[in-house]
Amino acid sequence: MASIALFSTDNLSLPESLQEAVEHGEVFTRAWVVELILDLLGYTSEKDLCGLRLVEPACGAGAFLTVIASRISASCQAHQRPIAEAIDAVRAYDLLGRNVEQSRALIAEKLRSEGWEPADASKVATAWVRQGDYLLQSDAEHRADYVVGNPPYIRLEDVPDGRMAAYRRACSTMGGRADVYIGFYEMALRSLNPGGRLGFICADRWMRNQYGRRLRQLVTEGFSMDLALVMHDVDAFDDQVSAYPAITVISNKPQGAAVAADTNRSFGAERAQEFSRWYLAGEPSAAATTTSYQAARLPHWFPEEDSWPTASPARLAVLEDLTERFRLLEDTRTGTKVGIGIATGADKVFLTKDTDLVEEDRLLPMAMVRDTTSGTIDWDGTYLVNPWTANGDLVGLDAYPRLAFYFEKHGGALRKRYVAVKQPERWYKTIDKVDHHLTRRQKLLFPDMKLRIHPVLDEGGLYPHHNLYFIVSDVWDMRVLGGLLLSNVAGAFVEAYGVKMRGGTLRFQAQYLRKIRVPDPARISEAEQAALAEAFAKRDVEAATEAALRVYGLAELPD
């Protein structure tokens, strides 16, 4: 990538707003966390560190560099090298001049304290730390065997327009409302030499939020996600911040085994060393559960870039196993499809309970969320005032005088809708077409928002409203599938991938239902089919879960 020269790195002049944002975004990492990250990366003094290049993109006041200097010093002594030979072993950047000077001073002091000549110590410190914008450096300056650090927490709105435009040109993953740290991840990953490793402690929102999608895609397509160590409740920084941090280790190699781990407030320096030893031991089937952390090894990381799941490490391991062994719920082989009900753009006009409002064949019975509350359909008599023919065309209003009169009566509201403004000659259409084949089919209905997964069977005859999602299938017995989807196993997929609202309410949208993995229906025994169907009929979640565990070949579903 070509260098973008917006400023001189010898005399960096920052806009006042950006300088304030950078200062506000400084979050300094505790020394034991730095030690942990370097250990996890294998950046240890036993190696000849002079022959390797480590880059820190935003060094701040030197929290990482002090520890790095100590390790390089020990490596030089172990390999009988003068410290001057480590002059190219590190490149660190920071936007703020005072941070550069402080970092250089700390490095020089650390090297002098370990017996190196003051002149050599100062020369190395000056070479290692540079004032500049990491995101706008040349590709040659970036190349690294290791990239480590704590990228700055700078809000998008605090970055001047010109600088942000330059960032977006340099970093293709910084789309939408992406935080600046997204760019740091991208630049660091692209800079890694073959086999190189990144170790960041940073907010973990990018693993699930929309603005992290491009970064997840970059990781999925070209790198190995080796470790995600969640540290939300850990005192990892010098100051108290609500950053929801996680340590991520990502390598420039094909995806291999991965570790998912979570910690609690008691996780500190001693437990960090213990976790590091467990992680580096690399026993393929091992899991770890202690009073301070839980961890599980996965055969590989989750392959999709649209969202990565969040759950306990043990549950993530189960989900990864199911992802490996079973096909997706939406599957052309079984003709199983997931969809959403009809959006009208004007429910007050298009929905009615008045059976005399328009011509009889213009009323389509509708399934509403309230009809599904009990677990079986209890239809409340809502109809769609239907403007569509069985062939998917709009009806001619001249053939339906009562319908024409009704629509004209509400013409002002209907014509103001965006869909009508775009197609004024089709002003009385609903946003979505009616698929009349769907009305007649058996289907499982799912309310958009619910505390737990809630499949309800419509035997045929109702058309779902847009607050309901539906599943149809050419092969599945819908009662058997209903039992499977009523289980906590199916619910675990939505809980891991889906959005959780205040109070624990989950969103059962199509993109989350499509994440569910299911067995081949032809391979489910008659006895298990009967058990699932019976559990579904009785709305017995416990029985459904027990049967699902047997069908999936699981001993249990971890919390």
C-alpha cells in the first residue's frame, strides 16, 4: 500500500479535535496483561528476537514497550548479541509527541537497568519509537512477525473528515460506523509475514456488530482466528473503562484449531500465567474450567463472516461440533425455507376484522403474533385486504368496486408510502407480494421477539404478518421439526448468534433461525420422531431437549 502523506512525521501537527480524541481514547494496559499477550504469541526471550520484527501500532506511554524491551534484552544476553543488533527488532508508533518521548525514556531506562551502555540504550529506544499515524504508513514500514498492542478507542465522530476519508481509503474494512480500531486490525493483519501473529486487547464488539462484518470477512478468508479470550469483568487497564475487552490472537496461516475462553473478575496475573500454560500446551481435546476462567478448544473457528457467536466456551465448542456435523436448517435438499411474513406499509388500512368491508375473495386470513401466544394457533379473525391475484399480479380495481372505494377512501395515506411514490400507478400495492401457495402450506411460525424459541404450527389457511417468521419444508414432518426447534439445542443457536434485547428478550429473525443446524430427517428413528412430535404437541421443552440431545448425539448442553 502506498504511503499517504497528510503530515510530516518529524513534526506532526494534529487538529485539536483529533488530539483531544486521541488523549481521551488512551487506555493503558496493565503489565501482567502485556506479559500474557506476549506469552500467548510465543514472543519469549528463548527466541532470537533480534531476527524478528515486532510492531506496536499505538504505543501510548510505553506499557507494552517496557516489557518488550526486557524480553529483547534477555534474548540478546541469551544469544550473546549486543543490544545494538536489536535496533530493527521493534517499530512502534504514536500520534502524540509526549507519548513518543515517554516511551523512549522508559525503554532506555529499562535497557540501562539491565546493564546495557547508556548510548546504545538511547540509540535503540530512539529507533524503536516513531511519531506517526500507523494507519497511514507505507507497507514497507508495516511488515512484521508480530503485531501487539491496545488500539486506541477513538469515536468516528471525533475524527476530522479529511483524516477519516484517508483512513477509509487505506482501510477497506472501515465501513459504516466502524470505530477506528477496525482499521488497526486490518492494517496489522495485512502486515503480517507468513506465519506472523497478531495479539491485541481491544473491544470485542467487532465480532458481532454490523460494522465489524468486513473485518470478520477478512479474518475468515485469509487468517486463522487462534484465540478469543473475553475479559469484560477483568481489571485489565490502569483506569476503569467500560470497553468490553477481549484478547484476540490471529495468525497469518490457514485456519487451525481455535480456543474460546471467558474470564471473571478474579482473573489476574497468577491465573493469566496458568491460562497461558494451558493454551500453549495445545492438547487437542482439552477444556479448562477454573474459578477464574473457562476455556475450550475448537477444531477451527466459525466460518461465516456475518456474525460470530457469543456463549460460554463449553457451549461454543458444542455449537462448533454441531456446525461440523450437521447441515443448515434452510436447505435445498429438504426444500426447507425460512422467511418473513408480509409487510404492508400501512397496517391500519390493509388489516381488518370487518368481513363486509370489501369483496369476500379480497380478504385473506392473517396469522398475527397474538394468535401464537398459547403455543397453538388461536386465530383472532384478522384479514389482509388483499390487492394481489393468485398469479402475483395486482388486481384491477374496476373489477372490485368495493375494494376500489375502500382504497380510494384511504388513497392519501396509501399514496404517501415510499413504495407508492416509486410506483405511482401501483399505489395500492403492499410492500411485499402475497405468495398464495404459502397460505395453503403447513408452516412453523415464530414471533419476532420472545424470551425463548417458540415454534407454533399453522396447519394451512393463514398468511403470516411481518412480525412472524416462518419455516416450510418439502420433506420434514413439521411436528417433528417443531419438537426439534422447541428444544434448548435449537434455542442455543439463536441465543449465540442473535440480538438480545433488554430483559433478555431474543430476536428470532430469519438470519438467526438460518444458523440452526439440524440432522437429516431421514436418519431420525421412528421412536425419536414420535418423541419430538409428542414433546411439540405438549409444549414440553424438557422432553424436546432430551430427544434433541439424543438425535444430535450429545450427552448434554452446557450452560
